[in-house]
Amino acid sequence: MPELLLIESRLSPCGWVKTTFSQHGCKVTRVLHVKQAERALRQCKFDVVLIASEGVLPCMTDVRRLRESTTLPLLVLMPSATETNQTDLIQAGVDTLICDNIAREALWPEVEHLLNRKCLQ
């Protein structure tokens, strides 16, 4: 069973992000901020980290901080980002960046792809 660490400073409508992963057999641990995520990473084993963020600057800070402590695949879900912001996030260590307006059915294949890549390494 894949284990996903979800850093979600805001609640997704109806908890659909967590629900989507749970429906596909993932164990989801949800935290509210990066400090809690760092603690969880020290205490448990995860396969993927997902940051659900509202803004580029706080997300960039979180990504840089997480990259100091983990090499796990990192997926970011945010409302929007300019092309420059997307490039900056990828350079900071984001493996996959997707828009918040993604269909629920399309979110799981993105994570599944990251999990498969992790298994091949």
C-alpha cells in the first residue's frame, strides 16, 4: 500500500484530494504545515509527498525546506502558476506540478506515475 504525505494548509472541498488517494489504496497522512511534515518524515516511511498550496512563494519555501530532508518524489498541487514560477518550482525540486482545477480522475495517474518512477530507481 503506497503511503502519501499530504501537506495541505487549506482544506480541499469535501476533502477530495485525500479521498482520491484513499480510494486507490493509498494510506494518506495529512499535515497542515511543513514543520509537521518534517516530523512525520522522521517518524514514518512515505512513498510520495504532495503539497497542496495556494501560492507560489510559500510553496517555494516549503519545497526548499523539504528538499533539505528528503529525496522522495514531490508533487505540488496549486491553483495556478506562471511559466516562470513553474520553472522555479521544478528547479527547486518539484517532480510534478499540476493545477488545482485538474479533474479528480486525472490526479491519481499523476501520483501513480511518480510511484512507478520511484520503483524503477
